[in-house]
Amino acid sequence: MSVVVPAVLATSKRGFEENLTRIFKMPLISRVQIDVVDGSFAVPASWPYTVPGELQAMVTRAELLPKLDRIAYEIDLMCLDADRASEAWLALGATRLTFHAEGIIDLPRFLASARRRYGGIISFGLALNMASDLALIESALGEIDYVQFMGIARIGRQGQPFDRRVIERVRTFHGRYPELPIQVDGGVSFENARDLLALGVSNLVIGSALSRASDPADAIDAIERLQSA
């Protein structure tokens, strides 16, 4: 399985579909992260929040996400209605849900409820913002399958500079919980990928570094080779 997970952040359905079309041309990719921003928890809003009712309309039409036979979809829920939104994305074929710890009042109860409802068919992860203490998620680690550390200070936008403070955060967390998979999202590029992989990071979620690459497939291949170097 590829260590690289391309991230899609779009303001329209057309942009969403165009992003996916580019990703489908990358032969190594088997998983995609869809960034969902509600405009409240983080800004600016992304699709489908830019089109009120669009997500539920897709569910009503049974409009499944494309290429489910090849691609596993992970939904990064940067939204305050994560519980309701997750049901819609699962109906569309998503198999991984990333909740942001800062947007949930009672993490253990929330995750235990989600685990009872969906735990047999999907994976759960918790994202942690740069300014948040590790203690925020430690009481809920038994209910999740992975942790996503944000590598940028301001979430919800692609193209933000990588914040190297995440290096020490990952080092500390991995030392305490070496068996729990870690992924890093935000500001990830070839230049910092080696450091992150050396710390035991399982997956690198990459957005702008791929969209700006002259050959995204080559860029992914170069990062994948770092894992075995």
C-alpha cells in the first residue's frame, strides 16, 4: 500500500471530480483523503458545504464515490456536524473517517458511539491540531485506529507552510504509543517526507505538493522510494 495519500480539497463538485480524475492517473495510489471544511470549525468552506443540501442529495441519488473497487476513501471531517456528515459519506462508500479532536466535546463517548454503529466496517482516526496538547486525545486512543497530526498551524487550506514543530510532537507520541499508526497532513513534501518517515509515520497526506508537481506520479514514486531507502 502506498505511503502517500493524496488529499482533495475543492470548492465545487466540478473541482472535486477534476481532482479525482488526476489522482486516478497515479498508479500507486489506493487511498484518497477528501478534506471536508464546513466554514465554521475551519475556513473557508469546501464542497459540498459550498452547495447547501448537495451531500444529502448525493445520498438520495445513491451517487457512490467513483472507483470504489480500486480506491479507499478517507474523509477528513473539519466540521462541527461530524457525526451527521459521517453518515452521509459512509453511504457514499467511504471506509475511513478522521474526526478532529477539537470539534468534539466528549471524545470517548462520541467515538464509543461511532464504534458501536460502524466499527465493524470502517476505520476511525483522530486529527490533532498543532496548538492542541497530546492529552486531549489520550483518553480516546482505545477507540481509534490511527492518529493524524496536522503539519500546519492553520487547517482547512492547502498550500500552508510546513510547521516543523510537528516533528517533535510525532516523536513524543510515537515513543509513548509505538503500535498506533500515525499519519501527517499539511505541508508535507519531498523535502520533509524523509524526516517524517524516519520517525515511524505510516502515511503522508499530501495536497498542494502533488497538485503543483510537474509530474505527480514521479513525485509520489520519489517519496515512496524514501520508505525503503
